[in-house]
Amino acid sequence: MSQSTPALPEADVYLDDPNREPLELDFAARKGPAIFRWLTVAMEQLIAVILVALIISVSANVIGRSLLNQSLPWADELARMLFIWLVFIGAAAAFARFEHIAVDILVRKLPKRGAYLLYLLQHLIISGLMGIMVWGGYVVMTRSTGRSAILGVPWNLINLSLVLCALFIVAVALWRAWQCVRLIRNPPLTPSSDPDPGAH
């Protein structure tokens, strides 16, 4: 008599941390500050535009070298600038959606107050590091007056990507830190928080 194979749990069990849900920006349910949700969607649209422009720029240089036997120095310079913006905007949008790589085995095993205390520490550290990057970027921008060699684009336009994206990450991290403080004081009651549901 064959035994039925037990069903495997859904992938969400491994990918989603239930303790993290109150800290997430829910775009479908419109949860979380609207300004963060709007900015995240706008950044994702901008990422798509930059990616298309980057592909066109690199392709133009490849075609110029292979078919015309002539490189396009402006295409190289433009591609570098677009890539810098792409990296920083992508980092900010990924942070808003909790999509950066993380090891969350410890936070999953902690009780709710412990998990939110760890999230609080994490986001305070992130806020501090991003604050240093904002200050460093501001100092660089105040001292930089140069332009790119070929296109003549002010370098401050490139440095601005770091400052703006770091500011966004600081704002989101501080909001999540405040949410953590509230959740530590009043942790949410969920069925999963019952240590032994079968005991009742």
C-alpha cells in the first residue's frame, strides 16, 4: 500500500518573514507612507528608462567598433554615467521592497520583541551609514566644479545620485525604526505567536 508523499510547504514560508510584514511597504494594499510608495514606483520606472538608454549606448559603441571600425567615446562616457545612476537608484528601490540579500535565520527564530529589537538595531545602523554617505556626498559636491571630458556633464550631476538615494534610504530606515519601537512596546498578536496552539 503506497503512502502519499507529504506536500512541500510553499516557497513563501522560506522567503517571507512574518515578523517583517509590519515594516514592509505594501503597494497592493497601499500600506506604509504614500510618499515612499510613490517614490519607489517612480524610481522603478526611471530604472527601466536608464536601462534602455544604457543598452542603446553600449550597442551603439559595439556597432561603431565592429561595423564602422570607429569607437564612440561619448557612448562609453554616457554608459558609465547611466550605470552609476542605475546602481544607486536600484539600491534605493530594492531597499524599499526589502529585496537586498539578508541572512534572516536568527530573526525568524527570535520572539517578536527580540525580532523587532534586531530590526531596530539593523535600521539604526543603516541610517547611520547612509547619513555618513549623505554627508560625504554633500562635501564632494560642494568641492567639485569639474565636468566630464567628452560630454561636458557636471560631475555633481553624477554625485547627486548617491546623495538622493542615500537620503531616501535614511528616510525609509528611520520610518522602519520607528515602527520597530512601536512594535516592541505593543507586539502584534497573531495565531503564530501562540507557543502551543494545541494546548487549548
